[in-house]
Amino acid sequence: MAKSAMEQRLVFFDLETGGLDPKRHPIIQLAAVAVDAGLEVLEAFEAKVIFDRNKANAHSLQLQR
């Protein structure tokens, strides 16, 4: 059975990377926020990822601070 609009939730995801080239630069942080139909935050999640700093763009890492 379909949920009403008030029972549904929408989840936004965000990835922070160590540069702009997805083939070379790693994901360094991820986050998600679940909201209800009125855009009220229901749940949130954030995690930093262990990565090889040598594969990241040094300038991008400075911007993340």
C-alpha cells in the first residue's frame, strides 16, 4: 500500500572527495539527511572515510577544513 505524502521521507546524500577526478581522487566523507514531506529533519548521518592522502589533491583537502 502506498504511503501518504506525510508518511514519506526523502533522503539527501552528500559526498566530499579529495579532488575532482573520480578515477584518481578518493571519497573522504559522506553524509545523509532524511526529511519528511515538510522538509523537517528526521535523521542525519555523517562519516569520515579513511583514505590514502597521497591519492588526494592537496588543495582539495585544504578546502575541506
